[in-house]
Amino acid sequence: MSTDKKKQSIFTKVSDTNLLLAITIVIFFLMYIGAIIFQGGGFSKPQMFFNILNANAALIITSCGMSIVMISGGIDISVGGVVALVSMCCAVHLDQHGGSVFGSMLIALGIGLAFGLVQGFLVAYLDIQPFIVSLAGMFFARGMTTIVNTVPFNVENAAFKALMDTRIYIPGMGTTNKKGIYVPAYVEPGVVVALVLVALLFVVLRWTKTGRSFYAVGGNKQSALMLGINVKRTRFISHLICSTLAGIAGYVYFLHVGSGSASHAMGMEMNAIASSIIGGTMLSGGVGNIIGTLFGVLSLSTIQNIVSNAGLDQAWWTGITIAAMLCLFLVIQSVVMAQKKRALK
Amino acid sequence: MEENRVLEMRGIEKSFPGVRALRGVDFSLNKGEIHALMGENGAGKSTLIKVLTGVYTKDAGSISMQGAEDIQIHSPQDAQNVGISTVYQEITLCPNLTVAENMFIGRGNGRITKWKKMNEDADKILRSLDIPAAATQQLASCSIAVQQMVAIARAVDMDCKVLILDEPTSSLDEQEVEKLFKLMRDLKSKGVGIIFVTHFLDQVYEVCDRITVLRDGTLVGEYAIADLPRVELVAKMLGKEMDDLSDIKGENAAYSGEDAGDLVFEANGLQSDAGIKPFNFYIKKGEVNGFTGLLGSGRSECVRAIFGADRVIGGEVKMHKKTVKISKPLDAMKNGIAYLPEDRKIDGIIGDLSVRDNIILALQVLTGFFKPFSRAKAQAFAEEYIKKLNIKTASADTPIASLSGGNQQKVILARWLLMHPEYLILDEPTRGIDVGTKVDIQKLVLELASQGMSVTFISSETDEMIRTCSRLVVMRDRKTVGELSGDDVNQNKIMETIAGGEAKS
Amino acid sequence: MGFKKKNLFTVLTLIAMPVMLGSCVSDTAAGTPAVLDSEEEASDLITIGFSQLGAESDWRSANTQSMLESFTEEYGYNMIYENGQQKQSLQMTALRSFIQQDVDYIALAPVTESGWDGVLEEAKEAGIPVILVDRRVDSDKSLYSCWLGSDFELESRKLCEWLDSYTQAKGLAPSDLNIIHIQGNTGSTAQIGRTRGLANAAREKGWKILGQMSADFTQTKGREVTASFLRRYDNINVVYCENDNEAIGAIEAIEAAGLCAGPDINNGDILVLSFDGTAEGALELAREGKIAAIAECNPLHGPKVRALIEELRAGKEVSKFNYVDERIFSSLPEVSSVTVDGISYPIENIDN
Amino acid sequence: MKKIDLKKLLSNQLLIPFTAIIILCIVNIIYDCVNTDAAFFAIETKTNNSGFTVFSGPLITILDNGSELAILAIGMTLVTAASGGQDISVGATIAIAGSAMLRVLCGGNTRPETLAAPIIVGFLVACIVGMLCGAFNGLLVSVFRIQPMIATLILFTAGRSIAAWINNNELPIVPDPKFAYFGSFIPGIPIPTTVFIAAACIIVAALLLKFTNLGLYTQAVGINESSSRLNGINPTAIKFISFIILGLCVAVAALIKVSRLSTINYSVIAKDIEMDAILAVALGGNALSGGKFNMWASILGAYIIQFLTTTLYRFQVDSSALPAYKAVVVIILVVFSSPVVRDKLSSLSNKKKALKKGVA
């Protein structure tokens, strides 16, 4: 018994997932507090945080989908394309075909499901590399967006504009500005959808059978098979969920932006991957947490706000700081994992 | 099927391209019994287990359990449903999940994982089997031994009637082995039939009730522990009739060149991070010596330290009495040392490359990055050794992965012989190879020795060592326990040293 | 390197990275006075948030530079500048963060005309006046205090008048003109004005417009679009570009296709027309005659915007639409001046 | 060769690229018959603006525009073979290398009259910068053992911003007309210079593979890293070298891309070229999980992608709708080369054969 006790240092007690989650949350709060101290101005007001949520509701949903695929050992870089395709199709449906808001929601879900079924089948049952399948998915989605409608345009449909402008006011968090006017704090409906999905996915991953089988398949595909888990079905479902979430995220993005354009959600898939990694998901599979991914997205957008508020008018600072942060997290993860492995030897 | 029989296998046949792995094997297991399955490498032990667990499907024969005649097992799930559970040597659990999850996942108990109940059940089982792990602990943070016991706990919790342990103790230290035996005795008292596949003789005599011995795919016999003394078991495993094979050592005169006696390679206090204790070792020109001992006694780790395959952390190495620094395989190769690794699949062959590329690889690395062989030269090298070692291959272009085990081994051997090494290390060169190729390889080794090459030969088949080596270093539990030379190199002496007595050097 | 040493090395870089990152982000933050001391002496400095739509062309960079130079401390202002990178969503977030940062005035150069109602209402509720720069929005006029920019349609009508008088001087009938039309960002005020000017002129004067395609005011797209037109038609003699960068790209495509951009339209040359007149390369091409004529679009809005804000601070009423004065350049002597709606505009040569 | 037995040809790696070329040729021939004026295979001579006779026609455009992709395919094949992963930072590194080159050539002011340094110096700087980026990726992949796609995601995110930072977001234009020759025509020579550059790179690659063991070692490391280590190869070094070589290819591609416009646009230059480069390697029939590779198949794959793009342009397909068609082609090729489908097909054909034999 004694040898095992010696190895029970705090390091090995906490599971990989929780350890990386702790790192992410600590760094996020450090950054946010740092921003409040250094940048004063907007950050001290709660609405700034809500603005981050409003602007990134779609990214939160896609990143959760991406985390699920990464946890089960795959990858899906078509999510950005799907978001752009969904917003264009809904825009065209609403304005040119005079469709209803509910009809556009069905279209969004339909596109997500379609991509999920095709890509899931190719990856799980034909055993083709997820990278290539989703690369083709990205090409197809980006191409179709311009085929559906070449010119970007804003939606005029009244019912939709009403939905777009609905604000969910949060009592008591507003602030009165210099001119003595009370500016209420509000959140967009998309944010509510995103947070509900995060909670739902957390429950799925934590408690349901399929949720746990994502982790098992991601941890070791061979052992998962021997333990009696249907590996093919699990990988199929992971891709299905990821693309369906991309469909929903597409609608949330459409709600936020209110227009269809081929250049929408450019590079969103890379931001989703970056957020998942910052959130503690490992691409090698088996490790990851939805809450971590949520904080990953928040960290990413806080960095973007810090950089733009710092008056750095050149756009390049955001790219460099995000890359530096991603590099920092990757190196921390690889060192922590190596440390942990050595502690067990 | 008698009353207390839990498993009966009759006339099991299984063959692979070129090799008949199982020839009409019978096997029976009683309730509440620990039954050892013994046999040298390539005797068909693992094939029999894989047939029983559904990884392979049998060509002929019948498997029947209590109350179910001639059942068909095509997948691990089928075996699990019938009550046969297996714990493999490389543990098939998910390191990233918690102990409790590994015990209960994939067993279809409802849609929702009730964490609290699952952890309580897991803790109850772990405590009942006295396994030092907490249900909420991540599996990767437990030691290999604990992980194995968790796998056993999972099998037990699925109320399995037959529990197969495939070489569970190969990477455990004494305390952990003791804990495992206590667990096995508990299960035996609860009526579970346990098949214990192992190499370790003393472990068999300590815990098993009956032994089945296999050799070259045939059933040698089934004996109770009491009426099968240790030396007789070894004899049955190695097959008596192997002795009257001509003593090929005599055919080749020992190397008699004028520098016959001087030292080619010397190591003192050599130690690597692979967990072996510091050891001394030397080999003269034209001498064939060997490391012997049971599986897991540290034989491979010693030669990997010599070759620089593992990270050397201590000791000194001399070539022709001049100290040399060997920190990585390339240094050893430059000093004329060649190493045929133990595991062909992981360390030997480069699967998709052609036979020709596999043969010329080592010499190519030595010749240099900027001096690739011309196509013709490489083809000439390949054809020379394909003829010399009569490697059965369609052409020099076929990928090595599609060759049989024996031919793959010959290609790797050709790779190192092409380098014309001064000192050749062969680690289990004849494992899992048909008997014909085995004798070829043994003859070749002695022929090379007579031409002045010094060879270290490692094999778990002691008769092979006796027929080829003039000096044997005996290993047990990662330490050298003795050295035999001259006429000490015989069956009984080896068995004594391995079994435990200090051999006089 | 043994794993131990390598691991030490990684820990060192880890510590260095955030420190370096932190210092460079914070020191530049401290560098620009705009943010740090906005709390203490907020009283006398007027903070103004400027959301520029991007940095896609030289005209845009000149416009940004002029705004930055005219709202510095000596004039009693401090400006928070945000680059929208051609994305409406980024500009909307910028405006919302200005509202949070409690700025006194907001200047907005909108990337497209529509979709601004929501955020402009928020600014109105927060009592922050909004001044539109360069491009218009289709939202209700009450949502912004005023607009300043060029009269794009006037620029285009001046250029079309020049084309008409030049081709007549060269003895060409309107029907011999084959024009391809390289448009700017679809939906932007500049594009809408300059397209409407050409469309009306073509209808009145009977010109043929062979093809019309957007090149987003960038040189790369300008080159691609012109190249694809040249592959499809071989009788093109006029290329109407909606900014300098597109014109530079168009000329490169023309030369790459083995044709010649120049004044001699009668035997094979292609007349290239352009707007803005700020890109150095374009002025150079105009001097050589490769660009026949450029309608200036004056990017220096800074001083005029400051004047408007001074009037607003003094409480005076400000007219809704204000125009900057603009000229038209050409190095070809045939046409000396053009008259539009009775006002005559001299054709100035490039140097002054 | 005696009777070409179909089985060997069928399993040969060049099967996919060849079928793709044949299909595309047929499609173009049909297009030619439909509208008589367009002749796909004709190479006409035209005089360009500086009065020199130049070849032009669809075939020439394929060779001209496909050259960057072919050069990148060389580097990408080695990286995929050695590290078993993909480098998605290629587009961004082209932006960095191009920006550095322009910074050196234009000496910091956006509209220089004369070159601040000779073109060769600019190119050398681009090579160094390209190799530095390759080294950064190589370090993360080989030393820190981070998955290639994730390691290169860092440069993918930061690349275009670094490029913009080097030139302070200015768009400098190179004044010297000689610089533009690389991207277009050298006066007097009818064939576009990019074709020569691509040919030179392919020859260098051929020499590299013929006169060094790079090919053998890369494949050995890709297939079985631990066994190659035991044979004296240093896997970390081989992976690192493959990223450095890709860095060089990036520098050459940057030279061509920047000289086509003699200026640079950070967000648009070489957009999504990394996806095409990876596609080229896959079209060449090379496994994306590393190991055995055929360099010529990848280069062929690169030209096939350009062949497909040019064909689609001839069908008046809008450039931004093109990826959709490309996606369909990729899916078809990948499905037919996937092991599962191949087993199904071969078991199907065996059944047919058995049936025939049974019947006969």
C-alpha cells in the first residue's frame, strides 16, 4: 500500500480534465481583473461582460460542438462554413422567399443535421480521416454560400428584425453615464440559447451513457471496443452533435448580425479549436470539459477587447496576442502532462 | 460435462498462412480452480486464449460451458455475455476515465450514469477485493498492478464464471504479485474458474491447482501440480526429443584466429533508465554467449543498455579495451555493434517499406545521409542476402509487412549482417517462428561466430541457448544471478540457477 | 538535452512569455494617453470614439490619418480609434464599447448602409451624438446628428461629362464606347453614388456597358475582375473603376493580357477612369496618361468633423448633410473643364 | 514490362491522379465541341504590352497559376510523411515571408523610387524568414510532441498579423519592373517565368531525393518512429528538417505571389492555399497519416487542382463558388480511396469472379 500512497501527491489526485479546467479559469479571472485595473473605462461596467457574451454567443455554441468532437478523438473544421451557409440561407428564405422566422429556424437545424449525417457517416463508417472530410465540408459550405446568393445583404423582414432587436434586460446591472442617463444592461436571446446549450451539454457529457462513451473512445479507441462500447456509433453521434450545434450557432450568429454574407464567420473554426484548447480540451482525445471551453471563448474575446481598447489601432495585435496565448496554453499542457506522467513512473 | 466442470474445449484447430497454430487441442477447467496454461513462445498459448475470447474464430473443434453445448464466440462481447472475462497483458482500459467508470462503462446499465451509486458500488467491490484504489481516482494515476486489479474487479463484478489472466505478473514486483495471488485465491473460493497464462514457474507452483502444457500447437498433457515436479515440467515444455538434435555446436570449430582470445566488448557497472541494476558483461572475439532467464528478468533491458536503445545513466563501456561513449543506437552501430530487437512489429520492421529498403537501412545510415546507394547496388545487396538466408518473398519490392514472421526476422537479420558488425546481439530471434527457420538461424549464428564475429544470443528456450552458447549469463528479477560456462552449460544447471540456487560461476 | 534540462528551459520561456506579453500590451496601453488618464482629467479633454471601417485602400488610410491628426490633445480632444476590419459586427461591438466607455461624441464610417438602427438607438438613449463620416446609413435621420462626406454622385457625373467631351473631341460616336464597370464594396454609399452616376450617363448618352462586377475597392480583386472581363470581351475601350486601387489592378490586368491602357482610344488604347486620387501609384499612372482622368474624393475629413463638433458643443444647429469640396484631374489636354447642373469645374493637371 | 497486370496498376498510387486528369480532359473536350470558338489545347501566341510575343491559353494558365501550389506540395508531402500531420500555417507564412521581402526591398517607405536592396537579398531574407517559421513549427512538433495541426494553428492565427506588423500595415509597392518578371514574363521569353521556377524546384527536389537519403529516412520515421531510431536515424531531426524544407518552399511561393502584384495584401494573399496543398498531397494518393509517399503524385495533385479550377472558370463558375465543386471532387476521390470501400469493392469483384468461375 505504501508505494501507492507516496504517489498520491495533489498532482495525481486531480484528474487531467479538472486540472486543465482549473488552469483555464484562474488565467481568465487574472486577465479580466488585470483588464479592469489597467484599462479602467468600459471593463468595470457589467455590460462590457454582457457585450462579450452577445458578440460571442455563436462562437460559444460552435466551440462546445468542437470540444465534443475533439474529446472523442476527431476534428471538424467545417463549422465556420456551416455558420455562414446557415445565415445566408435564412436571409434568402426570409427576404426573397418571404418565409417565416420559424421556417428559417427549421432551415438552420436542417443544414446542421445534413452536414452532421454526411460527415459523421464518412468518418465513422467509412473510416476516412476527420480532417479531410471536414475540409471538404468547409469548401462545400463556403462555396454554397456564394451560390445561394452572390451579394451580401441585410435582412428587411419585419418579424425577424423584431426578434433581432429583442433585448433581455437584466435588472440592477445597468449604469448611469456622465450625462446622468441610466443605461440598462441587456443580453441578446442568442446568449440565453448558448448558455442553455452549455448546461445541457455539460449534463450530457457528465451523466449520460453516450456522453461518457465520448471520453472512452477518445481515451483509447481499442480498449473502448473491448469494454463493449459501440465505437462507430459514438464517433457518428459526436460529428452529428457538432454539426447540428453549428447549425444552431449559425442561426444565433444570424440573429446577432442580421445579414447574410460569404465572409461571415471567417476563421470561426480556428477560433473554436483555439477556445477548446485554451479550455483544456486535448486534441489527442479523452480530455476536455464544456465549462472549460466556455471560459476558453471568454478568455479569447477578453483578449480581443483588451487589445482593441488599448487603443492599438492596428488590427494585427489581436492575432498575435491570441496566438501567443494559444502557444502558452499548449506548452503548459504538454509540460503538465509530462510532469504528471513522470510522477507516476 | 462432469458436475464441477465449468469449461470444456475439445479438438480445437486454428491455422494462419504458413503456420498451424493449434492442432486438435483439448482443455478443461473446473469450478473454483486456478489452472495454469504453460508452453514456450509460439506453443499456441495466446492463440488458444484468443480463440476462447472471440478475438480469433476457431477453424474446428467445440467449446462448451456448463449448461450450454458447443457455443459460438465471435467477439469479445459474445465471450463477456457467456461469462468469460479476460485481463490482457496490455491493459484494455481507458486511462483517462476514473476507476469506477472503467469498471461500469459499456455494460448497458441504463441511460443515466448515477455517479454517487456507481462510486459507492465501485468502492464496495474495491474494498471487498482489497484493491488500494479510490473509485473517483483517475485510472492513469494508478500503478500498472492496481490497473490490472481494477480490470479483474470489473470481470468479477460481471459475475464471470471463467476469468482468463494473460501474463498478469510480467510487470509486477513481488508485493504486487502477492496481492494478485490473494485476490485469485478469494475468487477461487467463490467458485470462479481461473486460467493463469504465465512463464514464471515458481508462481505456477505457488498458486495453481492443475497445469496444461502446450508445445508447438499440440497438447502435451494435463497434470495436477502435485504429480509434476519442476524439472519434469520444464522438460515437457521444451520437449525431450529436442536433446538428440545433433549438437550443432560441434559442427563449427570454434574460431581459432590468432586474436581469438582478446576482448571485443566490455561493460562494467552499466545501467539504464529501464530499471535494471548495474551489471558487468564482456565478450571475446568469435565467442557466442547469451543472457538467459525467465521473461521479464531484464535480459532485453541489458542488451538495450549496451546498444544505447534505452537512456544509459551509469557505467562504462569499452571496445577493444578503449573506452567509447554509446548514448544512442547510432554510436553503437558506428562501433560495429548490431542489435536485432525483441519485438519485430514495434522495433524491427518498417512495415510499408520494401524488403530491399528494410535490408539496406542500417548500412545506408552508416554510409551517410548524402551517399544513397544506387538502385542497382541496393538490389544487389538485397538479392545477395535473400539467397543467403533463403528468404521466401515474391520480390525485393514487396512490402515487408506482407511477409510471414520467420521471413520478416530473416530480413531484419540480413539488415544487420549487411553491416558486417563486429558484435551482433540477437534478442529472441526465433520467437514465434516455425521450427525449420529456427534451426537455420541457429546454424547461421554459429557459422558467423566461426568467422570471428562475437554474438550474444537471447532466447527463453534454454535448449536453444545450450546448443549455441559457450557462456551463459543468468538473470532473475533484473539482476545477474550467475554465469555458466564450459560443461556447466546444461539443462539442469540452468534450471537450478533460474529456479533460485546461486550457481557457482 | 535530457528531459530534465529541456523541461527547465520550457518553464523559463513560460515565465518570460506572459511578462513580455503583459509588458508589451500594457506599455502600449500606457503609451497612448487616450485610455489611461481618461478617468482623472476627463473634465477638460473631450473623448471621441472613432470607428473606422477598415484599412483596405490608400484613401482609407489617408482618411484615418486625417481624423487621428485633427483630434489630438492640443485641440482638447482625445480619440479612441477602432479598426472595424471591413466587418459590420466588429464596428457594432466598437460602438457599444464606446457607449460603455462614456465617450462624448462618436464618429462612425459605416462599412455598409443598412443594419445600424439598433446600435444607433442605443447611442441615442445614452445621449451620445453620432457623426457619420464618408458613407451614409439607411436608418432614420433622427438617429444621427449629421453626415459629412463627398457627393459621390456629383463626382461620377463630373467624370462622365469628361468622358463624353473627351470622346467627342476624339470624334467617337457614343455607340462606339464599350465600357466595363468595376464596382466598389456592394452596398456602400460610394459604390451606390458612383454606379448611379455612370448608369444615368450611359442611359442619357447611349453608352454600352458590357459588364459590371464588384472588386471591393481592392487592387487584387480589381486585377482578377478586369482579367476575367478581358478574357470574355475583346472590344473593351473604357474601364470605369470606382477607386484608385481597383484602377491600378485593372491596368496590371490590361498589361498582363498584352493590351495597352492609354489616351489614344481611336487605335486600340483602353481609357481607364478612376476615383479618389490619393494612391501615389494612381497619380503616377495618371501623369503617364495610363489613367485618363481621376475624380478626386477628398479624404481629409478631420478638420471639417472637428468644426462640426465645435458647433454642436456650442449648441448650434448643424445641417444634416455636409459636403467636402472636390476637384477632377487629367493630364490629357483635350478637355479643359466640365459643367454639371450649371456649375463649371476646371480640369486641373496632376501636379498641384 | 510484360502484360500489364491490371491488379498492380489498380493498386498503384498514381491511379487517382491519372483518372482525375483523364476525366478533366474529357470534360474540356466536350466543352470545346459545344462552343467551337474555345479551344482548350490550343496555345496561341499574343503580344503583351511590352511588345513581346507570349504563349497564352488554358494549358499555360494551368502551368502558370499551379506553380505555387506544386512547390508547396513538395514541402507539404515531406511534412505529412515525416510527422503524420498537416501544416495549416502555410498561407500565413507566405504572407510573413512576402512582407519581410518587401520590407527589405522597399526599405521601409511604401513608395520607394529605387530598390533599397537587390532582389536576391530580398529573396534570401524571405528564405531565412520562411525557414524560421518552419523551425518554430518544427520545434513544437518534434521536441514538444504537439500535434502538427495544433502547433501550426498558432502561426495560422498570428501569421497575417505578423506580416502586417512587419510593414506597419502599409502596402509597399516594389518600383523595379525586373521584380515583376518572376510573377509574369521575362521579356523575350514566351513561357511564364513561374513555370521555370516550379520546374527548378521540382528538379532540386528530384536531386534531393536521388542523392540523399531524405526520402528513405522520412518514410522510415513516418511509418515506424521507434524502429527507425533503433536503426540510427534521428526522428526529431528528420521531422525538423521536413518543416525547414517546407519553410523554403514557402519562401519561393511568396516570391512568386508577391511579384505577381509587386505588392502585398495581408489578409488576402495565399488565402486557403494550405487547404489546397493538403488536398494536393491527398489527391496524390499519399496517406495523410504519414509514412510512404510519392512526391511526383503530390505535384501532379497540385496541377490537377489548378486544372479543375481553370476548367470551372471556363464554365463561368464564380471564383467564390468554386470551393463547392472542389469539395464534391474531394469527397468522391477520398471515398473511393478509403480502405473500407476498397475492401467492399474487392470482395464484390471476388464474388463476381467466384460466380463466373462457379458458373464456367
